[in-house]
Amino acid sequence: MNSDIDLARIAVIGAGPMGLAAAYVAARAGAQVTVFERDDRIGGMSAFIDFAGTRIERYYHFICKPDQTTFDYLKEFGLEHTLRWTETKMGFYFNGRLYDWGHPRALLTFPGLGLIDKIRYGLHVMKAKGVDDWRPYDAFSSTQWLKQSIGERAYDVLWRSLFHFKFYELQDQLSASWLGTRIKRVALSRKSLFTEEMGYLVGGSEVLLDAVHDRLRKLGGEVRLNAGVEQVCIEGGGGAARASGVKVNGEVLPFDRVISTIPLPYLVRVMPDLPADERAKVAAIKNVGVVCVLLKLKQPFTRNFWMNINDPRIEIPGLIEYTNLNPLDGTSIIYAPYYMPQTHPKYRRDFQTFIDETLGYMKLIRPDFDPAAQVLASTASRYEFAQTVCSPGFYDALPPMRSKVRGLYMADTSHYYPEDRSISESVRIGTQLAAMAMDDAR
Ligand SMILES: Cc1cc2nc3c(=O)[nH]c(=O)nc-3n(C[C@H](O)[C@H](O)[C@H](O)COP(=O)(O)OP(=O)(O)OC[C@H]3O[C@@H](n4cnc5c(N)ncnc54)[C@H](O)[C@@H]3O)c2cc1C
């Protein structure tokens, strides 16, 4: 163990997967690490709740075959045995009818598109699957890319409503790189051309997060819950500015280095002294929020894990029937995500309004569905910065992970770019943040 690192006191802000990974890697290298978490639990977007007797993620989570960092972590923590793969089914609710989706036969028999559109769509997915360097795709928008590749009609049928009910007025501001890596991630998570396979952990993401937390404690690190950082303290000015600690619950605590893993718009709020150019970069990045409805039903709603929706009466991009991936206790668990810019008039509605709306949509999808007889429990969760809007030129738009303020390292889910949000990416970026801090400590 390096004695300099041994002396480094590191504050990590946020106990989501990224903060925990950064803390663990720094503690393993010999630093004294304290993680500050505003919430009453670890996990951030991957946090668990007790949902009418079922421990479950607040937001749906699945694992794809390219999630290599997750697999490495499972190995490191002796948890490989918790990983399960399920042959999942996909559905597409299009203009009042539910179709099979996600395999060539479904595509060929789908009546909403002509043969040429279908061939173009299939080729587009295959092409995305083969792309290794997404940089050239950073130059243009996903809308432009899709319309050119699959045509206007296929774009309208397959993509427009998915984008609209996630990003609304920002729907045309997404880069092709961001979309392409998402298509590739799911496309690579197949057992064969005909079968999609998605993964989950027995016990959920919580087993992995708890294992990291436990190991961190054994290494002398600590996670403080209900401990929101109110300020990142800076010493000196201009080029000599240095992170010197954090203020938590009114108390200033000295640290040698600060690693921030909270959504960057929050960091700007607790760090008015962030250099102007870094602050401007953070301010230019847009995010959408999410309100995610969670339902527990007596019986399965469909046989699909994932259902995309394109129907003028339904204002969500899809439904996720989680128990068709992870069977749990025999009940059916459904997630209905309402993504939208935080400025959208719907965003601040109370949870019951979202729940009632979802049940109404489900009745449209399955007129025989009787919420009074089926629903055992319902709840919802809200996350303010749930999805970054990764626009063309995003590589250059990203703020640096190593700030000009010495001893300050910062990242959030936008730094996965061009990859999409995932626990795997959180761990990868958290590890990089800790490596930077450790390098500087040496
Ligand atoms: C709807 C939804 C579905 C998802 N589906 C999947 C999926 O299927 N598979 C997958 O792998 N990933 C999925 N993800 C993504 C995954 O959850 C995230 O990539 C991951 O949790 C991000 O971790 P993080 O640590 O980077 O950030 P976060 O999870 O955002 O953690 C940040 C933490 O910082 C805390 N914090 C904020 N401000 C302060 C402060 N001032 N002081 C102290 N703490 C603070 C927050 O409370 C939070 O705990 C999904 C996310 C969402 C929202």
C-alpha cells in the first residue's frame, strides 16, 4: 500500500453504483473514504424499495450481454451464481392491437409496414450491431439517421412515439451515436436470431450494491446516509483553487480530494465556485426526468417482458412486465415509465394520477383487464435527472471528469456517452474517477 494514498482522505458524493464503485476502488488502493448520500438508502436510480412485501428496484433493471463491467464485478465479489438469463419476449402495441415483436418472424408478419421498410429496418439493426466506432455518428441526429436508414414511414411507426414520449420537444436533439449503442446493446443480447436473452440478478441489483458496500466497510470506508452535501468547499482562487472538503448538515468536513458522482446539475448547485467554463458545459446539457409507476398484479398481464407502444391514446413509450424476466413470487410486477422534461405540465402531478392513467392504458390494451380484481399494490417514484439528452457533438460538450479545481473529480450518467445508462457503465466510470484521484494522490 502506498503511504501517500494511505493518507489521502477522499469524500465521494452519492452512493449510487458509480459512487460506490469509486469509493471501493479508492479504499482498495489505501485511501480513507467517506461516501455522503442524501437519500436514506444506497443505490440512487438502482435503489430498492419494499413494495408490498417484495424487495424490488424503484426503476426496472435488466442486464445485457455486453455489460462486461457488471460481470467482472460479479466475479470480484463472488456473485456470479446470482446471474440468470431468461429468454424474454417482446411485444408491440400498435394502433389498438398487440403484436409479437423482436424476432424476424414477428417483423415479417407485422401489418404496419411494407416489405421494403421491413428489410431496411432489419438491415439497420444488423448494421448497428457491427459498428465499433460510434464517433462518426456523433455528428448527426438519430432522427436524421433513422429516417435515412429505414425511411419516414418506418420511423413514424417504430420510433417517433418512443422518442416523443421520452423526450417531447427534445426528441430530435439526440445523437445517432447514443441511439446506435442502445440498438447494439440490445441486439447483442440475443441467444439466436429468434431469441432475445436478458439477464437479472437473483435478489436484484441490491445484492451487488450491498456486496460493494460491505467490502468498502471492511476496507475502513464508510457510507453516511441522509447526508446530503450542501457545499463542496474550495481553498484558494483561480489556478490555485483546490477542493478542501464538503459541508454536510451544516458541518464543514475536511478532505484531500472530492469525487462527485451526483447528477452534474446538482453539483453546480452545491458548488457555486466551479470554474465558469465547466459550469457552462454542465448548464448546456439537458436531462429529462422520470416518474415510474410500479404495479403488483395477481396474474400476468401479458407474456412480454418489454412492450413498445405506438397508439394515439397512450402517452407512454411502453410497459415493462418485469416478472416475465425475473419470476419473483408468482405475482406480476409492471413498470410504466413516464419520462419527460421536468418543465412538462404532467411532470409534477401526484403519483395517484400517474397510476390511474396507467391502469386506464392497460384497460385499452386488454379490455378484459379489471384493475379492481387484479391490482394488489401500486406506487410510483420520481427521479429528476433520469436521462441525459445526448445531442450531436456530445463528445465535445461533456465537462471534464478531472476539474480544473485541483482534487475535484466529477461525472454523472452523461459520461457514459455514447453508451446508455447502465449499472455496468456506472461502475466503469466510477472506477475511472477513483483511478484519476489515486494517480493524483501519488
Ligand atoms: C427508469 C430507469 C431504468 C433503468 N434501467 C436500467 C437497466 O435496465 N439496466 C441498467 O443497468 N441500468 C438501468 N438504469 C440506469 C442505472 O440505474 C444508472 O445507470 C445508475 O443507477 C446510475 O448510477 P450513478 O451512481 O451514476 O447515479 P445515481 O444512481 O443517479 O446516483 C446518484 C446518487 O447521488 C445522490 N445525491 C444527489 N445529490 C446529492 C447530494 N447533494 N449529496 C449527497 N448525495 C446526493 C442521489 O441520492 C443518488 O443516490 C435505469 C435507470 C432508470 C432511471
